[in-house]
Amino acid sequence: IEQKKRRDIEDMVLELAHKIFATLTNEEENISWKANYYFSEGLREYRDSLFSAEKRFYHLKMAEEEFLLALQESPDYALAYYNLGVVYTELEQFEAAESAFIKSIENESGGWQAYYALGVNLYNRTRKCDKIICNIYACKRGYNLENNNYLNEVIEALPEACKQNLISDYKKILLIC
């Protein structure tokens, strides 16, 4: 019983701290204290992913979950969208990252970080497609590449995966930069 009381007090202190923080920092944005709580947990999980190579994927997925919970509580939370985009970029889910960065831009006027992250995301996505196309070209020209089976699979998937997006990604990068 004593440990339960101590846990209840710790939970109340944590809740109170997040409520005070939300009141002091989010007057114009109307972010709930629960959204701030989930947001800070998402940041903690993301930070943990940076220091643990073997549990990196796990912490990134947990960070994703926390940021999504924050957005359920406060759907206009631009910083949560931005950090969700960062997590998706780390997971190489470039289209999901693009959507998150765009939502961050829509919900926050004047925030340059989301514009920059969107540009980097589009650049990385395009580079990944460029690398695949270069590998396919090398394979077709008879260069000995270690992973020919993978390249054959990519050749079959290329029209859906890259060709359609490649030109539009370059255009988006040019518009942002």
C-alpha cells in the first residue's frame, strides 16, 4: 500500500508539472498537458534510439507511438508533427515523413525547421531512388554487383516505387530550395 501511495504521488507530481509547463508555454497553441506528456515521452524514446544500436528500431517505434498519442490529444501540435517526421525519416519511411513535415508546416507559421527537414527528406528519398536506378543501369550493363537478385526485384518494383516519384521529388526539392 505504501508503494502505491508513493506511485500515486509521483504520478500527480508528473501530471502537475506537465500542466504547469503547458500553461506557461502553450498559451497561443492550446496544447493539452497530456499532449505535452506524450511529446516529451516521444523525445525521450527518440533520444534513447540514438544511444542504443541494438534497440534503435524499438525506440524509434515507441517514439512514433508517443508522438501519435500527442497528436490525438492536440491535432494541431506542429512540433509533434515535426518530430514524427524526424522519426519516420530515421525509419526510412520517406512518404510518411513528408506528410508529417507538411502537417507541421501547415500548423506552424514561420517555422523554418520543418521546411528544411522536408527538403532534406525529399533529397534523401530522391537519392535513394537515384542509387537504385544507377545500380539497375550497372547491372544491365553487365557489371558484377553482389546483389543481382535484389536488383531484379527492384527492377520489377521500379515503376511504382521510384519512376513516378523521381521527377516530382526533384521538382519539390527545387521549389523548396
